[in-house]
Amino acid sequence: MGKHQKRKTLILCAAAATLLPGFYAFAGPCYYPEMNPDYVLKSETGSLNSNERLRWYLEQTGQEPDAEVSQAQLDVSADCAAILNVGGEIREYVTQTDDNDFYLHHNAYGGEDVNGSAFFDSRCSFFPQDDQIIIHGHNMRGGAVFGRLNQYRDVAYLQNHPLITLETLSGTDYYVPYAITDVNVDMGAENYFLEIVWDFEPEAFAQYTGYLKEKSYFTIPVDVEYGDRLLTLSTCSYVYSDSRLVLCARKLRKGETPEEMAALVGQSTVSGARPDTIAPYTGGGDYESLSGSDIDALKYETEQEIGYIRESVPDLFEE
């Protein structure tokens, strides 16, 4: 090998080692310095999910994993990927597998349970973090899993419970809400909204977040811009025949403090936005055409508190 070839090889290897901060030297292919570090990471861990990839990365870089999540993976389940805290009152273990159905009917410990568990959408990666990560959970009348997200339909509750934390093996990240609304996920409806998006181009990001802010029941003085990391909590709702209540949040940016962002959310006001009524009941929210018997026929796996609809359309219910 010539002198120049040796020098070129050394440069490429050194570049690969510096793509991931603090990365230990390891046997593997060399990468060009212009390659995205996330691409390098995924190429080394292609068969692993987010949780497994994060543990691998921490081991490679000699970092200590978060003690509480590590213990949960021993005591609860190896699928336990995070601990979610919403507003200081909702605390859930969050799982992730390649199957989005399993934790609809099993708790975080893996036992059969009608309440299910909160879980990351299998299509999303929280490490490296996609543009958006989505956590699903049943909306149970008794408040289990995401049943208490209904409390965020009250602006006073939002003002007093403004912060979300997500604790993974790498530590705790703070998120702050930017929109709260119901979206119609019936693909045949005129107002269908595709909520499961994890990777955006700039224009699509602006359209997605702009729609949610426009439809939000509250005017929340938290801005969102391309490059922000989004977190969406999604649960079934009765507003449309197939709908989701979504609490949409973004990660705090460098330099922002939880205290100042909580103060911003504390200034939120009722926006006046209401659910759309442009589609028929089979795919929309035209409540005037419903009767009490229709409520009983709603096709949901779980029950939720329907006080919001009772308040919005009182004539729908027979006393």
C-alpha cells in the first residue's frame, strides 16, 4: 500500500470514529465524514429496535444507562423502553416491539389486560429520534393508561399540568404541548387526518403542525418550527366514528427551561375551535343526526368518559 493510500485510510477511519461523540473504536467498515451520524449508527444496529439500539450505543460509548428505566426493564419487561410522565399525574411505562397489536391487550408486564399498555408506535424510532415519536394507549373510563388525557379538554387543567417528561435509558427529556384536539382517522372521511407520520420534509412539517394548531381547542403560545422533535400522545375518542384525541408536544430546545415553558403554557386560552361536522356520522361528527341508541353502537374496544360530547350536544342524550 502506498503512502497516500495509507493516509487516506487513516483519515476515513478517524472520521467514522468521530461521527458519534465519544464513540469507542470498534471493528467495522469505514465511513465518509459527510455521512449522517444516525445513518452510521443504524448501519451498525440494523436489526435492533430503538430501545436495543440505545442500550448498544451506551455500552459502546461507556455511558451509564438511566437507573430507573434499567430497573424497569428487569422488574417489568425487557420491552419497557421509557417512563412517561404527563403533567405530574399520569405515569406510565412505555413499551415498544415490532407488533403494534400486542400491547393493546397486554399490560407493560406482558400479562393479558383489557387496559393494555402505553406503547411507542413500532414505526417510530426514539433513538436516533425521528422527527416525531407517537405513543398510543387506550382511553379507559376508569382512567387507566390514557383515560385521564380527557382532563386536557379543560384549559385550566392544561395550564396547571403543562409539562411532559419522557425518561429513556439515556435520561429524561422535557416536552411541552403545542396543540390538543381530536382528529378523524377514518380514511373514508372528508376530514381524514393522517396522524402517524414520523419523518417530514420542511413543507409537510409546517402543514402538519399548522393544521393541528388551527384545530387545537386551545391557543397555546408555544411555537413549532422545522427541526423540533415532536411527541404525540394518541388515544381513542368519541368525537368521530373513528377518531383520536391527540396531545401534541415538542421537545424543549437548547436554552429553554421547564419553568419558562410551563409559564408559557399557563397563558393558554380557549381557541373556540370545535370538531368538524362536515362529514356524515359514518366518517364524521354530525351529532345532530344521532340518537341515544347510536351511542351504544359505537364500535370501540374500550369505553371512555363521554362527558365532552354530553356537554357539547346535550340533546343527544335521554335523561
